[in-house]
Amino acid sequence: MLPHVDSTPRVKMEDVARTAGVSVATVSKVVNGRYGVAQSTLTRVREVIDQLGYEASLGARSLRSHKTNVLGILVAEFEPFSTELLKGASAAVGATGYELLAYSGGGGGSVGWERRYLSRLSGTLIDGAIIVTPTVVEANTGVPVVAVDPHTGPTGLPTVDSDNYAGAVLATEHLIGLGHRRIGFLGGRLDLESARLREAGFRHAMEVAGLPVDESLVGVGGYRRETADAPARVLLDRDDPPTAVFAANDLSAIQVMAVAVELGRSVPADLSVIGFDNVPESALASPPLTTINQPLQEMGAEALRLLVDLIDGKDRSTHLRLPTELVVRASCAPPRR
């Protein structure tokens, strides 16, 4: 059976004028907030606009006023990290008078994806953009841009991120405090500054505790369950596995737990696992995952507020780093004696 296609034509300004019994010029004045329309006429036109569901296209709005009152949030793909950021930005946009457009062109994280997305949207559909984990931060966009957790860390572009280094120290110290000495680390993508900082925090905490890092227990999980599977097996399917694993994000930590169970090990009795991000999936894991919370929704909200201030020409700090904190759940315990 063929899907139903709605063939209802788009409501035009001429339709509003005809129904309200006024000229197109009068409707245009009402839509654009111009003077010279009697109150009774204004009320009638607005009633017809609501009745017919008329809305000026973004392109037409941009041509008339050089503004769309729309902000873009651009992501390589919609996954737990970017979805939480989007929730925060969406919650914050209501107080700004702007609308929010979430956009992904299926770039899959290829280098330069944000330049392509911005060239399609800036100037005609959006007045400014938030780009999430961009690969390139120096881009001639023509509109204000804020980067969240850029690959290379803060540069000349306004940025919002969290304290990845301090969070990794917290995670490692938690495992050490439980009595673990043989701790594995499953890192993120090698091209991401956040991944480098999390590994540096892990190594620093181990050094401060006087514990050597066994390099055979350090792997790259790539921030995805599918890419974390093979290195997780390398860590756990050995004669002398670690008693604990710090995975650099929640999705790879959840995969570590799945591999452990598949290999006949109980979490946390045989293996403690801690993650990073505190995405909703972490609380729903079995067992619920101990993790480092980076305030993803707050990061999204702060990025949106920063972008609006930049558009309005307000002078404020353009590099925001939010604190991280330990969230203790059920995936960590002291090692077996």
C-alpha cells in the first residue's frame, strides 16, 4: 500500500488577505509588525492567520529582515551525547525569542562536516549555530558560531566543554579508593581532545597513588559500543585481567560490562567498571553504571545562551568549562581478596 501524501497546498499571504477581506500589503504589515493598521483590522488578520495556520517561510523572512530568528544546532549524528546537549539547548531557547533547528546531514564525523553544514544553513535559514564536537573550529561562516567540545579544544572560536581531566582523575581515584591496583583504561577516539584529557587524568591519578600503569591494560574504545567490543575482549580475556576498568565514556563502559558477563565474570563482584558522561543509558544499564557526570544538558543551555549573547553583541567570556562530578551507582566494588 502506498503511503499517504498530504497534497494540501501551503497557505500563502494572499489566502490570508482574501479570507480577511484586506490587501496583501495589510497582511504583510501585520506579519512584520509594521505600523499603520487599525486595531480591529489587526485583530481580524491575526485571527485568520491562526485559523488558516499561515507561517512565513524562513527564506522569505530572511530576505525581508536579514534575520530568521532561528538558531541551528549542528551535529555529525544524533547519539546519546548530542541528544542530551540538544535537550538542554531546547529548554533554554524558549526564553530567548528564537527558534531552534537541529540538523544533521549524515556526515558521520568526517573531517570538515561542519563547514558543509554551515554553508547550507547560514545566512538564509539560521542567524547563528552551535556545532557539537566539530572537527574544524576555524570556519568562515558569516554567522556567530559556538562550538561544544571541539576536537582540538578551545581556540579562537567561542567554546563550551566540561572538565574532562578532573573528571578522569575522580574516576580513577574512586577505583583506587575501593582498593583496586590493577586498573585497565579504555580510551576514546585518538583525534579528540576530550579523550586525550581523560587518559591524562587517568595516568595522573595512578602516578599520584604510586601505581604503575600497565600499558597492556590500556586500549582505545572509540566512544562507541561496536568499536569498544574488541579492545574490551583484549582487556578481559586474558589470564591476568584487570580488577577494574575505567572506560572513557558510558557507551564503551556498558560494552565492557556486556563482554565481562559474556566471559563469565560478574560486575561488580569480579570486575568493577566506571564510565564517563552520565548519559541516560548509564542509569538503565545492568548493573547501573557508576560514572562521571558532565552536565550535558547544562552545556547545551550555556552554548545557546552564549550564542544569543554573541548575536546581540554582548561582551562576555567566550570559553566556558563546566565542572564534572562522580555519580556512584552499582558497577563498582572492592576487588575480591
